[in-house]
Amino acid sequence: MFGEKDYQQLAVIRKLTQDLMIPVEVIGGPTVREEDGLAKSSRNGFLTEDERAIAPTLYQTLKNTAEQIHEGRTDFTVLSQEANDALSKAGLRPDYFNIANSLTLKPASADDTELTLLVAAFLGTTRLIDNLSITR
């Protein structure tokens, strides 16, 4: 079992076991979240009180972007830039916000139906990651 919190790591392990024909089933465990939506992580302990109050913006931005995709938006480059702007405005320093094909992790196209929104951002000195998989 691997946690889905680091979706890229999970995808790499799944591909590796498939490519090397290792006879194991890699099971993804859902991300465990705090009441305010922040993904649980040992890194959260490095956040100051003020930073901890801002941190849920990461998940809120994922959900807001997912809602826009469900409403029919397929301009993924623009959506990613808007998400990065929202994170910056809230006080985070975005590393990336990507909308990817869930299977390949390649940038999503308008034809893809299984998507994973991936985000990493710094809050103070702490790098936070999160993701949200959706079907459209």
C-alpha cells in the first residue's frame, strides 16, 4: 500500500512493478485530511500558527479548480495559472500546479476523462504537496 498523497510516487511505483513484471498489486490508500482539508503530513508540524491557517488554501484551490473542470472548462494551462495565482495571493509560493492524465501523468488534454490535479507550494520554509483525482 502506498498513500495517494504523493500521487506521482504512487504512479511511478505502479509503473515500475508493471514494467518489471513484479507480481504485486500496488494499492493506493486515500489521503487522510485534517478537518479543514489539509492533507495530514509530518511536514505540517513545521508550519507556524499563521502558516497553518493559510495551508488549507492548497486543498481549497484543488477543489475550486476541479469544480471549474466539472463545469466544462478545458483550458488547463489557464486553469493552472489561475490556481497558481490564487495560491500566491493567499501567501503560498507555488512550485507547480499541474492538471495531468491520471494514468500517464502527462499534461491533460481536452479529451482526457481521468484527471489528477497536482500541487506543490512552499509556505514559509515548508514544502506542501497535495492532489485531487477527478473524472469528467
